[in-house]
Amino acid sequence: MEKPSEGKSLLSKGKLIAFDKLNVKMDPKDEMYSFEEEVLLPPPSEAECNRTFRCMFACCRDGDHGHGAIKNDEMLESFLNHPPLEVMPNPITMANIQQHQLQDVALIQKSQNAATWAQYPIMQIDNRNVICYRADLNKPNKWRIHLPETLIAPVIVWYHLVLGHQGTTSLYNTIVRQFYAPALKRKV
């Protein structure tokens, strides 16, 4: 093997390695080579990954969270962080949102009150009347669907699972692209 390539500046000289010139063992069975033990190791199992990279959200903490329903070992690796479809129903269908909004008396009053109806317009989405939220009344086309209180927790959990257990910032940013709920950031 040739010596490592040298960097262009004195600071990087001797620190850059030509990885394309390294002689690394390649195994067609996708096994990992351990230099310390000089043995071939199989890829980690789902249980080992879950132990090593535990999700810190309440839906997954403390015990089996039911994400291990995938039986095909060949596909398992690519779906380790994704839940099976049976984990929970999709809470963000327009039918479900409309049903929950109709049970939220305070939200309905905001959409019908003369002082607040412009901020809580009723929009037709997928042939359903859904109460939305407009933060800036000067921008009538900029609105988000208002999540009723009963849907906030299911939406957070659903997005958390579907997004592959992303962090709170990514989770929050994804939800607020389409939805509004008072103090949502604290609840995520």
C-alpha cells in the first residue's frame, strides 16, 4: 500500500488518506470485518440496534414499542426505524380532523364568532369543511389546519413514528408546515 496522500496545506499534510488506494476486505455477504479481533461479524440485529440507538420519546421508552413487526430479514435493515402500518391509524385524514373539530366546542365558537372568524376560517379540503388558522390577517392565502386538542398527541406520535424517530425540532417543523395548535412547540 502506498503512503497516505498529502494535503495541500501544512495543516492538513499527512492527515488525508487516499481511501480509494486502501486494500479493504470486501465480503459479498455484507459482513463487517473487525480489525481488533480479525474475525467476520454479522450485521447487528434489530434488538442490538434498539439497545444502542434507543429512541428517547415517550412512545418508545421503557419496553417493547411494537416496531419489530417486520419479518423479512433482508428488508429489516432498511426499515429498522420505521413502524409497521398497523402501529396506529393515520390521524391526519380530513375525515378524522373534521370529526375531532366538530367535537371541539371552543374551536367552533372561534370560527363562528364575529371577532375571530377571519382568523379561524373554514376551508374546504377534500370536500370537507375544516377549520383553519390564519396568523396574519393581511395574508389571506397563508393558513394552516387547526388541530383540535384531542388530536395533538396522536398527530405528534404518528409523525414521530412515520419520520423515523426524528428529533423534536424536525418533528415540530414538519407538523407546523400544515397544522396549527396553540403551544404546539411545548407539546412536542
